[in-house]
Amino acid sequence: MIPFLAQARFPAPEFDNYTVPQLQLETLVRDPIIWRVSALLVFLVVSGLCFYRWRSSKAMRLLALAGVVIFGFIFTACPCPVGMFQNLLSAFVHGQPLGYGLLLLFAIPLAAALLFGRLFCAGACPLGAVQELLLWKPIRIPVSVDRALRFIPIAFFLLVVVAVVAGMAFPLCSLDPYLPLFLWSCSIPTVAFLVLGLFVSRPFCRYVCPYGVLLRLFSLVSWKTPAVTAQTCITCRLCEQGCPNGAILPPESAPTSETQARGVRRLSRLIAAVPLALCLGGVLGWIAAPVISAAHPDVRLLADIEAQRTSDAVEAFEASGTPLAQLQNEVAQTRHVFDWGMPLAGVLLAGAVMAELIAQARRRRESSSYTIDQSLCYCCGRCYAACPLNRKRDARKGTAT
């Protein structure tokens, strides 16, 4: 069986006439992962109905509140978009056992994004639900700044991949600002993100979350895409002003010969700059490799030993009796991973930046209405509430009933 799909089991005792006990239904029912998976499926189904069928922003906020209570406090921040990504990656790379339940928690939101967009972010993700409920006086981030900051999660994603392959245990979990909140604790990052979330919509989702990179990628080709209104758009711009996440795209008018020629030149320059950008990304990754690898526990330990510095890690290593040559060999392998992984991560990040610039330079399909970028939409329904056509439709429904 594939190692990362294997269930965590103790080896069977080597006794004569020993029969391995079979898993009973009672044990399965008591498994908390089963309840988490079931609750996740229910939330995604209900979120899809509220967002696509009933088109209700109030219902989406109620779902976010329920998500905070259930997935945040009852299930203690599970599913966690930070931890489950690193869990799966570590199990895949190092052959560690990983239960089917954890695999489902990771895969189900991605499957939902492939079909219906980022419904997971609406309320089933406890981190996203907290941020959705916190937003009080949203400040609109300038488009250029927002686009630049959205590359930070990609950088985190690539950095975490390299770090986990190198043997660092879940490096991003210690930076999760919302986990202490669900553990009835507090920290400086928690307070900072809670305050920031009052004015900036979903700061962690938009500018930090590595799992959000996968959700955005899957939702780019989602089967069903949201629409601001089911009627003919009157281009009042209220939906654009009502969306705090920059997910509303304005209409694309027919190009003039001058703007078309200018766009072709800009696109040609960007395509020509791709090889240079990839090389620059690789060089920057190579320069960053020794700096990043220095944060690895084994690398720090060896540096302390060679510098004859005293620390708890050094004392534990000396007490273990492990040969120094073994530690030096492990550190050499770790540095080798960073020396190759960081330049590759730099190349991939540069490729993502150039792909985004090229996508922005290309003309979209000509349209006369405001549309939703499904890769940036968090399915909050705020644009539904802002659109006057939706309000008229709801008023007619209320009169009819």
C-alpha cells in the first residue's frame, strides 16, 4: 500500500495463535475524523445552496458563524488549511502514515473548488470564517498593491514545500495567528491579525495562506462560476464597491486600434522578459538558500557545536551519544535540499509572477457587465447584497409570499 495512505497501526504481536482484531463499527463511529469529514461535506453542500441557489449574503454569514463554533472551537481549528497541507506533504515525502480521514479533509475542499469555487473559504475553514465575521470598516487595498501582496502566499507555499522536504516539522504552524484563539489563548500575532481583520478583508486568506494557493488554482477552472446578478447588469458599480476582496471585474469594452497596438507591445515585452525573470528568480533563491537553511534545527545545532555555544539542544545531543559525523552528514543532506530547492522555488515564483502579469496584459472577453473572478472570490455573497437588482428580486419574492 502507498505509504502516505497507510493507516497508523502498531505491528501485530508475534505470539502463537494470535488473531489481529478487526475494526468494529463502534470504533469507526467514535473516530473524530469521521465527524469532521461529515461536517465538512454538509457545510460545503449548504454553502453551495446558499451561494448559488438562494444567493443570500445573510445565510453565508450565518454559515461563517456556525463554522467558527463547529470547526473552530468544537473541532479545535480542524480542518486547518495550514496544518493539513504540511501533514500531507510530510507524509508523502517521508513515507509517514496518514489516515484516510486526513486525506479526505485535504482533498474535499479542492474537489469542491474544482466544481463550485472556493466554498471552503466561506465558512468551513475556521480561519476564513473568523476573518469574514470580523470585517467592520473595510479599507480598499489599491489594485497594484493587492496584486503584489498576493504573491506572498505562493512564496510561502514554495518555501514550506522545500522546508518540509528538508525535514523541518511544520514550519508554518507556529506562525498560524488564529490557532491560539481556538485554544482560548492569545499571542501578539493573534491580536495583530484580529485588529487588521477589522479593516482589511481576510488578510490571512489573501496574503499568507498556502492552502489558498491550491484553492485558487483549482477554482480557476471551476465548473460553475458565480454571477453578481441573474438579470442584465446595469453597470452601477455597486457590486465592485461592495466586494472587499477585489474579485469583481469591470466590463471590457471594444478596443481601439491604438489601445490594441499598445497592448500587443506590452504583451510582447512581457513574454520576452520571461527567461530573464526565471533566471533572476533562480539566482535569488540560490542566494536565499543558506539563509533559510540556517533556520533548520539540525543546522543550528551543528553551528552551536562548532562555535562551542551552550544550549539545551547541544546538551541533549551530547547526552544522546550520537556521533558528530552522523549529525554532519544529516546537515550536509539538509543543505543539499535547500541548495537545490530554493533556486527551483525562486524559478517557480518568478514564473507565477510573469504568468500573472501576462494574464493581466491580455484582453478579456468583451463584456458589458460586471463579472466575478472565481479564483479571488471567497463566496461571501457581499456583492449579492450590494446589487440593486438582487434587492428588487428579493423584494418581489417577499411580496409574492
